Amino acid sequence: MRFRRKTINRKRRKFCHWQGKRVLAQSSLERMKLARDLFAQAMECFGSESPIMSLVERPSKRRRPAPPTPDAAERPSPAGADQAAAAAASALEAAVSRVRETVKGLAQISVIDGAGKECRPADAVEVRLVCPDVICGIVALGRQGYPEPIRVVSFSPAEPDLQAWNYSTHWAHRRLSTVGTRALNFFVARARYAGLQPLMRSGAREDGSQVDGACMRAGEAALEDLLLWLATYSDLFSKPCQVTGCVLAADLSSQVMLPPLLRPYKLSNAKLREAAADPSKREAYHLHVASYSAIRSPLGRGHVDTNPSNPAPSPPQRGCR
């Protein structure tokens, strides 16, 4: 009985508390309505044309200004986009054809679509260079059909899953992919610097067509240099090191016997073409005996040496490990 009485009292207190909140809310709402009516009656005394009325009027909802629509002359037309895509495809085909003529008999070059099959240059997403039984170099393109190399990776031709966004299961090709990334960055930076510097000097910063054309030519030049450099690895497992005279040496990080993985890439297009066509004009270095300037620019981080004829210091004479 006592427990039941406590329960009833607790329910009564809760009900009274809720009822009090309800009455308080109703009273505050009524006071707000009364204040609003009194304020409206006071404002009617000033008249509708009074400047005070303009101050107390509710401001209109702010709207975000619509972006300016470009003129018809500035809008990219489908015909212009098709012409740009056709020009990019022709530039890609020209770069691949020049390299193919240079390395005829030493390597095979093909353009590959997203399904991994050979296609026409307009549908290409990667360029593949294959030296039989030695190396399969894959260059990924930034846009479909555009000569814009953004990634390079090395594989063994016998590996099953060959694609630009995969990695090899062999230590030699993994380390070679790392060297290829450095070479890709160097070729792209050199081509862009050589292509855009004249436009910047002439003040053609606002002309988008000239800048796009210069970027396309820079990508074409970088892709051609990268493919020529990859073609110099057709004798990867037979060319001895220029310093040690050995074909195999222990890698310092993995302690695996690896061939000379560094082929000089800070060369002009003519010298890269000669090295790709003639194996006797190639140089090979193990990574642990290569000169510092062969891997990085000696003039500081971010500097691009546009004069590849600058002689590099001779590497130290070390023995095999």
C-alpha cells in the first residue's frame, strides 16, 4: 500500500511539472503575441512612408549570385573538343611511331586500351614497350588518347597481370620502376620547362590555346624520351656495370643479387635515340656505385638541368659486393 502511494505521488509530481512547463510555454507564447501586436499598433502611428518602417521591415532572403555565364564564343564547342582529341591522338601516334622506328628489332611498342588490348591511339590509356624475355615497360597516360605520361612501371614479360597500376613480383623490376619514376619526373619537368618558358617570356599567359598546345607538345616529348630510355634496357641482364665490370651485385637494401639497374637518363633526345638503337653506346651502373649527379640534379632540389651535355663527375671506383 505504501509503495502504491509513493508511485501515485511520483506520477502526480511529474504531471504537475509537465503541466507547469506547458502553462509557462503558453504564457510566454501569449506574451510574445501581445508584444508583437503592441509593436504593430505603435508602428502604425508613424505611417507606411516613415523611414522607421524601412528599418524594422524584415530583410529579404539573401540569394547567392549566379555564376556568370560565358559568352558563346568562349564556350567549348563539341567540334573544338573533337579537334583537340584528334590532335592529341595524332601526337601520341607520332611519338610512338618515331620510337618504334628507332628500336626496330630490339623492342615492340603497342598502345593499349582499358581492357588490356591493342587499340588505336585515340582509345589508348597506356603505352607498352616489350623487350622479349627481358623487360615489359608500361607507361600510363593521364587522359585517354593524350600523350601525358603519369606513371611508369617495369615487369617481366612472363608475369601474368601486366597493368600500369600493379607492381612486379621481382626485385629487379621493382627497383627499376623506382628509377623509372625519377626518369619520368625528369623528362616531364624538362619538356615542360623547355615548352612553356618561351610563352612565359613572351607574355602569352592568358592565351589558353597556346598553353594547351605547349603542354601537349611537352607531353609528347616526355613520352618519347621515356620510351627511348626504356628501350635501353633490352640488355638488362647481359650489360656489365661500367664501374665494377660485374653483371650481378648485391643490392644494399634487399641483399639480393641484381643487375645494373641505372641507365643514364639525363641525356638529350639525340643521345637517347643513339643509345636505344645501338647497344654498344649504352652505359649501365649498379645503384650503389652510380654517381650522385646521375640520380639527382647537382644544382639543388627542384632544379631542371636543360643542358644535358654537362659532364657528370666520374663515379667512384669500387669493387663488386
